[in-house]
Amino acid sequence: MPKAEQRTTSTFTSGGEEYTLRFDFNAIASFGELTGENIFALFGGLADVDVSDAIRKSAAAGDEKALAELAAKTGTSIFRKFTPTVVRSLVHAGLNHSHPTLTLKQAGVIIDGIEGASITERYGKIIQIITAAFTRDFASEAPAKKND
């Protein structure tokens, strides 16, 4: 089993600097304090789906079918779950271990610094990065499925 630090992290580049999101207990609690949201409810149902693949297909080829299939699997639109406010708060909380003085506004600037032609593309990329970090932890802990 991977170490906890490896399971709950995702590294990305913004503005030429490397950042690592880490969703440890403090990040999870900070997110709740910032938003009043339950992070586990937000990510519920995402461990079994490939969010990154659906967003990548949608961004690359305008494949709305991939996002529709994802919505059917999760019960809602991924962009309804991950509003800009939620995304910025997740980045803020996830970077707090290495950037304890980071503000919400600075977290937004980091998101803006991710390589992408448009805000929509950067938005999709940061959602991929966040879900990769957080759902990796759930997937590694999931019990093996039994064959019927």
C-alpha cells in the first residue's frame, strides 16, 4: 500500500512553479471550515469513475457524451459539484501544508497560472488534478470486488 503522502497528493505546474496538493486531515478540515461543505460528500461516488478521462475527452474534442456519462454515474454534473468557489477552496486547503500563509485569492492566481488556452481548459485541468489526488486515496482503500 502506498504511503499516505503518496496516496493523497497530486503535483502540477503553475506559472513555472511546481505545486503539490495534499489532502491530509488538516486540509479536509480546512476545506470544511472554508465552505461548510462535507468533502466526503463532494467526492462520494467518484472513486469508481475516471473523472480525468471524461474531462480530458470533453476539453480535447468537445465530447459532451463523456461528461453526460460521468453525470449519469455520479448523479450530477461534475461542474455542478465543483463550482469555482469549491475548486479554489480545495486548492487553498490542499496547498496549505506547504504554503500555510496562502490566501484564497492567491489560490485563484495559482489556478489561473495553469497552462491552458482558456479559463475553461484551466478549470478542467485543476479539477482533474484535485480528483486525482483525492480519489486515489479512496481507490487504494477500496475492498477487492468479489466475482459472482
